[in-house]
Amino acid sequence: MDHAELRAFADRWIEDWNAHDVEAVLSHFAEDVLFTSPTAAALVPGSGGVVRGKAALREYWAAGLRSAPDLRFEMIAAYVGINTLVINYRNRTASGRLVNEVLVFDGPLVVEGHATHLDT
């Protein structure tokens, strides 16, 4: 994906999350995606924060939306690399946490993703 496509992806990703449309977000992920997240460690028992495959990612994100029905993201910045996109955003729930999503693409699909939280 080129720079403009990655930037458009970041905008769409925020919009889809704010609509709580998990299927729209997942439509851009490969079936065998690998995703890591400190939040997954808390929501998916025994995962150690590692989620493998689109079906497992769907379950994790659905659980996340159930636990935070007021979930809303505000994009701070998007960092575009070679087949890599970092979306820096603020989680507008009670935590107000700053987060980075580091997404690695193979063509148009995310094959690897890593959520990182600001260490305070």
C-alpha cells in the first residue's frame, strides 16, 4: 500500500471503531493475523496478550466492546512506513489512555498488529 492508502486506512479504522463495527475493522485483516495487546492479556484468559487468527480477534474485540460500550477513539497522528502503519490515538473512555496500533501489511491486509499503551 502507498502512503495515501495507508493514511486513508487510518481514518477508516478510527471511523469503523467509533461506529463499533467490528466486521468492518476485521475486513482489513488476514485470516491468519497475529495480534498482541496488553488489553487482550486482561480480556482473553490464558492468551498472554497474543491473539492468533481472525476468528479469535473477532471474539477479543467483541469482548472489548462489551466491557467498554462507550468506546471512542480520537486520532492523534498516523505514522506511515513501508507496509507499516502506526495509528496513535486516545481512548476516549474513562481511561483516556494514549495508544499506538502498529499494523504490518501484506498487500491490502493487515497480517500483524500490536497495540501498545503509553507507559506512565
